Amino acid sequence: MAKPTTETINLPDFPVTIVRKIAGNFIHDEISLKEMVANTDKGLILYFYPKDNTPGCTTQATEFTAHIHDFDDLGYDIVGVSRDSVESHEKFIDKYDLQIPLVSDADEKLCQYFEVIKEKNMYGNITLGLVRSAFVFDKEGELTHAQRNLRAKDYTSRLLTILAP
């Protein structure tokens, strides 16, 4: 079981655009994450990352893909979220043969809901950016684990350890 969190975030019920590749074809689903979990017997690992095709984000996405069966065995689906476009997600999925669906949150509605857009100091310049974060929901849609400002490298291994029975 995941370590408990003090955060109380419910899965949102507004629709998001989920991009996935099935049998060589891209599928774009418009569904709420709340509905997605309600229609399955699995929990959900929702992770936010700054940008497609960047080193840390690529590491994280390919590690989740490599461990997708381990998470499935534990009863979790995985969905990545960034502010990139549907087209960017399609290229990212193709380039790295990603097996996980990605949410295109170009309007930042989901990012704002989870409060992952924060001020960042980049070489003395203050900018708003997406903070790499992950949220684990059980099969009833209850938040059981949250981590913000996480390191991409080996995060999947650390999360598997946390989720192990």
C-alpha cells in the first residue's frame, strides 16, 4: 500500500484528452479521470512532467513503459500529463514506443487543478513551470500517495517499492 498522504485531492470530473497508440493507430479519448477509474477495477498513477522529448521526461516515460506490467500486476494504470499538444504526444509516443497514455493539457486545466504550475528560478529568471509530480489513486478513486518536485531518474523503482504489498 502507498504511504498515506495529507493531501485531499479528488479525481476531477471534467474531460481531458488522452492520447494512446493501439495496434498502430492513435486514439484520442475525451474522458474524465474520475470516469476512467470508475470504469475499471484498477487504481491510477497520474504523473505530471514538464515537456515531451526532454531528457528527464523521456527517462520517466520510458521507465514507466518498461515497468508497465509491474504496475498492472499491482492493480494500477499509468497516465502521464504535460502541457504539450496532442501532436507532440503522438511524436513522443512514436519516437520512444511508449506504452502509456498521455494527457494533452494545453489549456493547463488539469495542471491548475492539481496545483503543479509553480514559480521556478531558472538561472536567476523567475518563470512559471510545471513541477514534476505524481499522484496515486486507489481503485475507489481515493488519493493514497502524492509526491511533488520529484526526481525522474529511477522514480518508477521507488514508486514500485512504495506500492508493494
